Amino acid sequence: MARYRCTIETPLSVEDAFDYMARFSHASEWDPSVVRAEMVTDEPVGEGSEFEVVVRSLGREMPFRYRVTEHDRPRRVVLRAERGSIVSEDTVTVTALSVGGSAVTYDAELRLSGPARILDPLLGLLFQGIGRKAESGLRRELGKDRS
């Protein structure tokens, strides 16, 4: 299993930070590995909402259909996608800061199943690089005024 976890402090309110993160179509704004992302179900975003996310990795574009499996506004959202032997689960938690603003914790897990599990060590290394780039973009985007 590959995992990348980061916590980012932002001037955004808990509600604004949560709403931005729960709308996973925003992933193309902060994750450079995401070629495009769009919501493919009806509004509003909630449990059962789905997002088509196309990721470029190792020179290939791979579509993933993420589904919101948990939506506890404004605290926690969980998104899950499965594609062949790959399972991706992203958990976002948002907490208020005593000085104002909020802290967003992004916890991404990528698992391989079946014979592909032999590639887990390589996937772990690759995922760390992808995660660091996504974290940098997320820090930039969460620092913007969204009012």
C-alpha cells in the first residue's frame, strides 16, 4: 500500500475548506498529475456523488471514477475509486483553528490487489513524489481567498 498524508493550515473557514475539497473536480487545480476532473452526477455534492478523474502517470492517462462514500459536512469526506487492481481512497478531514481559519488533513491511500501487489514498494516511492507535488498545489489553492 502506498500512502501520502499532509495537513495544511488555511485562512478558509471550515465550511469553505470542506466544500472546496469535497468537490473533487477541483483536484485538477491542485494536483499536477490530474489531467481533468469533473462531477458526473447531479448537484449537490454528497454521499454517492461521483467524479471522473483522469490521471497521467508514467506517460499514460488513466480514468478513475471516484465516489463519495462518506460526507459529513463540514468535517470529513471520503472518496474511493477502483480501476482493475488499483484501489484509491482519499480521506479529507477539516478542523477549526483557534486563531481562525482551518486545518485540512488529506490522507491518500493507493492499494494494489492480486499479483500486482508485488509492485507495492515501487508504487510507494512513486506515490511520495506525486503526493509532494499535489501537496504543494493544495497549499497554493487553499491559501487563496474563495469568498
